[in-house]
Amino acid sequence: MKIKKMFFVKLYLVAIISSLLVVAFASFSFASVEVFNKKSGLVSDLAYNIYIGEDTVWFASGRFGAAVYDKGSGQVTVYGKGSKIAAGAVGSVAVGFGKTWFGTEQGLNVMDEDGEVTTILEIEIPKLGKAGQMRKAMLYKAKNIWFADGALWVCSLGVNGGLYRYDGDKWEERRFGRSVFNYVSDLLVVGDDIWFTTGGFGVYIYNKVSGKWTVINTSSKNTALLVNDTIASLIAVGDDVWAATGDGVSKINKSESGKITVTHYSADDTKGIMLSPITTSIAATQEGDIYVGTVKGLIMLSDGTWSKVEISDESGKPYDIHRVFSLNSDGDTIWVGSNMGIIKLN
């Protein structure tokens, strides 16, 4: 199931000149654009999470299952509702320790190199303050997972949930003091820092060398403040970390001394390009162009200019991309999970 089509892409470039708003229209074509959706054989147009591997790209499509794109052949393999992988609604995918891991609403599904799938519903972790003693932890709502810093990270959602790290041998829980991380929306490793984003409590940064935490939110002390504590996604670009928030985009810089500075871009700052302040995802090319998914389309920031990205088919008819669910980058290729399907922009 391989489709290659050329599409017409239009950027709406906005510049401020002598305090007057001047809108210029620039057009260009990507080297190639591929669209994967139900018409091309997928079981769903949706991809709530896109995982970039060395040879493959995985799409997590919730209750519809998952699909994998082979970078070499360009072929897509679908794991639909009847597969063991799809059991429990797939929220995210990660690859590590020679296995493929699927975070679902009903446990952690694991596929080995032979294609055998098993489900993990509970794990054993050390008891806090009880040396040598173990307790059970449930992975029932483990839809958010990552492979980072040489380990698999799993966030089990809800009152009885938490954030767990698996090093290939044993599991352990990660907490902020005695506070449980029962909703982590993204995880990013930058140097010696591990960044955790939360659904309503801002950003937590753990330094692996000092063991110290830094908290950035709308009420944090001794740091710059965020304007919104709901963070959906993070990326690192140069010395900065960019965050897709519930009210625009924030650029966060943590200096070597630990000083935090935050630059925020609201919908007003983009002069009408960002049609909704609710951003869902963020990604960047190796050249530093930043793509932002929102609940009302796809926009980008390049050389200080915000632009709206519109994709049309070969007849010139634009795709109605009114919601972006996920983004990821692979060099200069941007993968977009949207209401119109999964789009590969080269």
C-alpha cells in the first residue's frame, strides 16, 4: 500500500512593516508528499501518536489499532481491531530492548521479534521507604509510553496510576517527592535533564547528576512563569525547549546555571495565523523550522515568521485539515497525524 503524489503547499507569510500588517502569499512544493488514510488501506484516518524508529514509523490509532510504515519499501502494515496489538486502544508506541511496546487503555502490549504479543497488566516495584520490599503496580491505563535515556517509560493514568521506568531488567517508580506522576503527556531528555510534561501542572525537570528538580508552571517560584499549565508536547531545538500548551506555544531556556527564561507566543502574537490557542503537538526539522499542530490546523515558524501550512491535492483542492493530533520529525521529513489522515511531508 504505497502512494506517492505531488501536492501544492501554500504558506501564508505574515510580516509587520512600519506598524502595518502586510500579508504576503508564497507558494512552494515539498519534494514529495504522501497521504495515508482509509482510502489507501488504513483502518483509520487518525494517528494520536507517531513513533519514528530507525527503519520504521509507527502510527497509534486508538481503538482502531496501529500501523507501521517501512522506510525502505514504503509499504504500510496494518494491525486492526482483530489483532492482539490493537486490544485496549493503542495510545502510543515505542521500540526498545529488541521489542515493540504499545501503550493502551487496557495494559502494556509487547511484541517480540517473532511477532508474538503479550500484555502486561501489573508490575512489581520497590516499596517507598521499605528496603528490599516490593509492591504491585497496575498498568491498566498505560496509554502514554516512551523509550528514552536507555529505558522504557510508562505512565499509567488515573488515581492509582504513576510513572514507571523499565531498564530491561527491573521496574521502578519515579515521583516528585511523594507526589505521584499519574498523568505525563510527554517526556524529553536534554543532556543531563529529563523533562516531564503534565496535563495541568506544567513542566517538571529532573537533573540526573544533582538529583534536583525544577518546576515550571503558572505559579512556580524562582523561575519564569508559564502562561498555561497544560502541556501536550515538547521538542528541543538548539539550546531551547519548545512546548505546545493549552494557550499557544512557549519557548523555554534552562541555562547551565539553572536560570529559566520563557518566551511565549499566543494566538495574537502570530497575527491571525494561529486560529486556535489550543496546540496539540510540536516538531522541528533539522534546519530548525518548527511545526505546530492545533485544533484548527497546522502552522509553522521559520526564520521568525509564522505561517499557515495548507496542503492541496494535484487538482488544487485543499485538504480540510481542521485538527492535528500528532507530529513528529525525521530529519527534514515531518509526519502529521490529522483528521484527513497521516501526511508525510518531505
